Amino acid sequence: MDKFRYLPDTEQDQKEMLDALKISSVDELFSDIPAEIRLTEDLPISQAIDESTLTKKMRRLADRNATAHDQTLFLGAGTYDHYIPSVIDHVISRSEFYTAYTPYQAEASQGELQALFEFQTMVCELTGMDAANSSLYDGFTSLGEAANLAVGATKRSKILISKAVHPQGRQVLQTVANGHGYQVEELDLTTDSTDLTLLEEQIDNETAAVIIQYPNFFGSVEDLAAIRELTAAKKALLIVMANPLALALLESPGKLGADIVVGDMQPMGLAMNFGGPHCGYFAVKKKYIRKIPGRIVGQTTDTEGKRGFVLTLQAREQHIRREKATSYMSSNQALNALASSVFMSALGKEGIKKMAQLNIEKADYMAKQLESKGYSLKNEAPFFNEFVVQLNRPIKEINQYLLQKGFIGGYDMEPDYGMENAVLLAVTEQRTKEDIDRFIEALEGMHR
Amino acid sequence: MTEYNDLIFEISQPGRTAFSLPESDVPSVELTTKFPKQLIREEPAELPEVSEPQLMRHYTSLSTKNFGVDNGFYPLGSCTMKYNPKINEDVARYAGFAAIHPFQPIETVQGAFELLYELQEDLQVISGMDAITLQPAAGAQGEWTGLMMMKAYHTKNGHRTSRTKVLVPDSAHGTNPASAHAAGFDVVEIPSNSNGTVDLVELKKQVGEDTAGLMLTNPNTLGIFEKDIVEMAEIVHQAGGLVYYDGANLNAILGQTTPGMMGFDIVHLNLHKSFSTPHGGGGPGSGPVGVKEFLIPYLPVPRIEKQKDQYVLNTDYPDSIGRVKGYYGNFGVNVRAYTYIRTMGPKGLRQVSESAVVHANYLRKKLEPYYATPYTQYSKHEFVLSGSRQKKIGVPTMNIAKRILDFGYYAPTVYFPLIVDEAMMIEPTETETKETLDAFADVLIQIAKEVEETPEVVLNAPHTTSVRRLDEVKAARQLIVKYTK
């Protein structure tokens, strides 16, 4: 036997266990695998390497990537460079949390369950909804699940989704819809917002739901109240995919009449992680509680009357309901939900507003500076921390140039929206006035 | 010391905060000048207001009421709760992995793509497939992705409307029928025979022109290797269907055989199970999917490919099922799995399955005299006991599970698989010592005695956890899913 540090068996251990089984070799235990499908040689993958060599190798790989720590980032488009308070990693690094499984035995998992119950509460507070689950994979998969819920609840077969919803969100939704066999129609835009005239034309009695992003992919804040009126007229549901940080200052979708609110908690204390793992949230009005996908934590009492928490309404779930489940999803993103809960607790009621305000002010400053230099903004509606600017060269080219100056530029709007030389810039509280001024200076330098 | 049981909302006091934000260095913006009145929030979200020390104590206190693999033995069957290596955690936190944006220019993230590409290659070899996608966020999403490809394949071959059925054994994980349904298929359950394996006669009876495919895990959820797998795959293939491998139990066969050799066309892997990435109390996971060559056109886009020395993203697959998740999957989880595979190498992975299987058989052997054992052939990495004897004396399996918690262990998976009465599914994994297995066996033996001698001790369990037995019925009937003042 070779020695591997995660494998504790000694030769003596193995011998004793095989003796107890009255067999002489481990191979005997694999004798039920037919010989023609047994591997006779080692898997052709790289040999094991020791920890110090491995660490060096991994550092080399990591160092080949430009990070938000050494570049100044103006890229957002669904994943944002926000500050992550130190406390978060200290909490989620507690192995009682990260080395646990789904809390099937509630009495031994009260910490996890209570943290998720608190997460559900915070999601309800931000979104203005009645109930939330304990998370799904990411904002886009949450969006797909929301559409499924709407189709199931209304017994209708069409989903209308604004083109101002994240392109990847629309792509995921299309795949999900292909699975269930319902139809997805996209709604065209004015410049930066959903075209309400077109919405009124396209919505009909087969429309299960209308999906709007808030703020949308352009950073603009859509007029949810007006959209609600149009959906209500046809008894279609309103699904809103919202940036949770923006909800600190923007009116909650629940208050504005949304039936389902989904989104991604990444802006709230989660590392960008090259796009994953993030954390989808999913919240509904009371009426739809029993149709929620995924895990839900509920409050109850123990035999002595003491408050405790359990996974509840499990009859909706795949491990009980099998093909009749509300969703195939078995796991969630519990650890990331915990991280975002710690974030929301750390900033608190006032801090979260202040952070959102900083985002608005920084983005506003940058937009005004750009306008003063003669660049035009594509946003007609008010925006949160992102906006689209018209430049005069291909964005790919500009971003290459900016990279040499230490900036990671914005998202090129041409491939998805056909907007030539237009870029989506994100400005978080992490960017200083100096960063912004230097960025614009670099941009100006290029044109000269 | 008084016990701390508060919700974070209950210790909140206006005016406290656990974070400091920078002062604004740009002109202030009055919200009312920027946003129409109806879009400005009227009532603030009631988030807690606590200081940093309060926050740390709150969450530390919660952690003490939680049981993870670092706390002790976690024999949760079909979940493969092996040790989570610490080096994996450190590496995943390197800024070069954690602080990179998914839309950065591709030449600035070549290290990340190199890692993903190499992981794809390793998983291809381990699963015996020809290509891998790392996009699915978890095993169940991998299943659904695989089934969507199955559907796309039949559609392309003109059989979409006729091949509507997916065959799933009655011992399967619940995710199998659920993901088949989400992909738009009808589910046909195939009964197991008395040996706990798929009944070939039944399979032949059900398979036909309407079969899209068969979903199977091997070893199955009873921990038994389906030794007729090659024949089963042939039966399904002959009928024009595809064969899908549920990788939840892959740990048992790492380096021994591959799903590819067994005849499977599509495979998902649960990185948090076989490849040691922590599951975080319910997630994140990662569920890569592998396919044989003829299914490559259907894989989700974008595909990560190598052109000369550059890694690129290729979306040029017109038959692709599309995108299943944002960006490139759960990258941070993939970094951990990559680190693990590099740590173990081919010999280490083979030894994983050997030890996992020895442990399962040894533990079963020790427990057989005390609990009903419906299936007695060699187990792979897990085995299923039945609490039917104990149930007969009035102590259901759930109570045995709760009693186990009193001894500082997590409980096995209970009441699954559904085909075993009072099932207790135990998976010790390779990372436990023989001493732990012996001690756990002693506890289960003691509980079997308690059931006979002092059943109330078991019926009233747990006794030592932070709360006593919780009322699940009440939770569902008087639904409280958020805190209200």
C-alpha cells in the first residue's frame, strides 16, 4: 500500500478487516465487476504531487490571471467587485459550516438551519416578499425555476422576457423552457428599457409571466409599477430578477406588485470566483409558497417547547416526490447563502443603504465626467451602478489598450445587442474618484 | 453561562453596525433628483444592526450547533462525506482564482482556463468519456443537462416525439425521475429483483421504440454492483436508447472501472462526493457531465478548448442544448477538485475506492448480527440495513437515527432507498480509521440492545443535541419561514 495522507488504513488495519471478512485480498471485493470492464492499469492521469510542489503549481496557475486586486476593474454585467468584509471568511471557514451536508438531521444541524432561516428572512425583507427558499444555484437558474413556477401555476404556455435581462439569464431560461416544452418570447427595448408598447402588444391570455430585470442589464431601473399594470390586465405573473444591493434604496419589487423575485446574492459578500459559485435567491408572494423549488427552512418546536428549525414542506422535493417534484434541484448554495447573510448582518439596515448610495454616487460621478468629455450615455432611465456609454472605437480594442494601463474595461455591448462601440461600465464603492479620473484620462489618451 | 438561542434579529439594536464604509469622495446625489418618487424605497429593509463582536459570537454560537465532517463521523449514505482537505480551501482562496471576473478578456484568465481544461481531461479519463462540460452547478443539474442532451440527440435523429420515456430503477435517487421530468420525459420505473439489482426481464419488457434512455447508478443505491451492466446497456442501445450514468456512487469504482467501459453514453460526476470538495451544509456542489464522442455536438456552450497554446471559448455548436448555468459553472468548487486529483494521482484514487469498499464491507459484517440485512452480497462503498426488527418492537428507524446523534456521530441516510423497509443507508468512506468504524459499530450494537432493554431511551432521543426531537409536522402545518417581530 502506498501512503496517502487522507487515507488512514495501515497494512495491519487492512489485514484485520479482510480477516474479519474472511477474504485474503481487496480484489475479492471487486470480483463482482466483470473482468472485461476492469481497469488493469493505472488511470492515465498525472502522478500525485506533494503539497509544497502542488502549492507552487497552483500559485503559478493563479498568477497567470489578472485579478481585481492588481487591476482597476470597471466590469460588472452581473458579477461585481464589491468589498467583502473580513468577518465573512472567518464565519464560512468554520468547518462546522463548510464540512456539513444538507441538514437531513435537524437536531444536529441547528446552526445551519437557523442561519438559513435568517437568510430567508433577509431575502424577504429586501425583496418585499412573503417567503423565500434557502437558495438555488445562481440568479439565472433561479430565473428558470421562476418561469417553471409561473407556467405550472397559471397553466399557460408562454413566457415573455425583456431583452434587458442578462443575456446569459435568457439563454439559461431558453434551455429550461426547452426541457418543459413551453415558449419563450423576448421583448424588445426602447434604448435601455423594456418597450412597454410592445409589451402590451405581445402579452396575451397564454402569457404565464413577464420577466424583468431590476436594475436591468443596462443598469437602468425599469418602471415596475407600469409593467405590473400591464401584466395584471392579462392575469400574468410578474417575475423580477433584482440586484439585492440596489434593493437597499430602490422600492422593493414586492411592494410594486411582483409575484416572484429572484436574483443573485453575489454582490452581497461573495467573491467573484470567475462566475461561480454564486448564490441564487428565490422569493414569492404567500400564494405560491407551496410551489417554491428547493429547500425551505421552517420554524418549529422541540419536545420541550424550545424553538428549533427543520427543512420543511419536503413533499415538494425530489427525494420525496420524485418526478412530481417542483424542481429537480437537490442541493442549494447554503454556504454562500450564509456568506451573504453575514454580509447583510455586518452592514445592517443602515450600512446597506450607505453602500448602495456610494454605488449610485460613484456611477453618477463617472457618467457625468464622461458626458462632460463629450461621450454620450445610452441610458434614458435612471441607473444604479452601471450604465452604457457610446465610445468611438471597437470596445475590444479599447479594452486591450486599457489593460496595458492597468484597467479592466467594461462589457462590450456589441455581441449581444449589436450596439457598436458601446460599453457597459460598472462602478462600485471600491472605485475611488482617482480611479475614475485616471480611467477617463486613459480613455482620452487613446483617442488622442 | 446562559445558553444563547437568539436570532440575529433579536439581538439587533438601532445604531449598531459591524462594518465601516469609506466616505464618499465624489459629489453627493440626492435620490429624489435621480429617481422618480415611486422607485425610491419607502420603508428600509429590516436588516439586523449588530456590532462586529456580536456578529462573530452569533455565528460562532450557531457553528457550535452544527455537525460537519471535521466534527466527526458522517456516515450519510449516497452522500460520500469524506474528509475535506484543507489545502483545497487555501488554494481556492488565491486571489488569482477568487478575485477574477468571468468576463475579463480571455488572455487575462489563461491560468483559470488551463485549470478547467486540465480538469476536463482528468475527468474524461476517470469517467471513460470523450468530452466533459464543467458547467452544471450540482449533480442534479448534471442529470438534467445529460437528459437534455439525450433529448437533443433523439430530436436530431428524428425521434423526439416518439422517444418519450426514460427508464429509472426503483432504487434510484429521487433526482433521477425529477430531472427526467424537467427535461420533458415520462418516467417508467423498473423494479429491482430479489438480489437488489435491475430485473433484466422487466427491463426487456419495458424497453422499446418509445425508450429515450435508461438512468442508472452503478454501484446502485443499495451499494450493489450491477454486474449485468454490459448486457443492460446493450439491451437499451439495441432498442435505440441511450444509457445515463448517475455518478453519485462513483467513489466505489474510482480507478477500478469506468462508466465508459460499462457502456454508458452520458455521465455526471458529483465533485463534492468523489472529489472531496466540501458541501457547505447543502451546497455549493459541482456536477460535470461527460459524454461519448457522438454526443459532443449537444454539450452546453461555451466549450473550453485549446488552440495551439491558447485556451478559447467556443460557442459554435449549432446542435448544443444551450447554456445551463451562468459563466463556467462553479469554478471555485472545480479548483478544489482539481487540487484533490493532483494530490491523489492515479494510485491514490484507486486506493480511495479500495479503502471505501473494505470499510463498507467490514462495517456491514460487524452489524449483520444486530440488524436485518436485506442484501448480503459484497457491498461497494455503502450498504443498507433495515430497522425492521427494531420497528417490530416499536422503535422505528428514525429514532435509531436520532439516538446515534447522542454519541457524537451524524446519522446514516434513513428511509432510502425506498425499496427497503425502515432503511438505514451507511457509507463510511475511505477517510475514516478502523478505530472509528469499530467505535461506530459498538454504538449501533448498543442501540440495538437499548431497543430491546430500554426502548424509551431510543424513543426519546436525541438527548445531547442543542435541541430535542423537533416537530416536523408542526413546521409544515403552522408554516413559519421567516422571522417577524
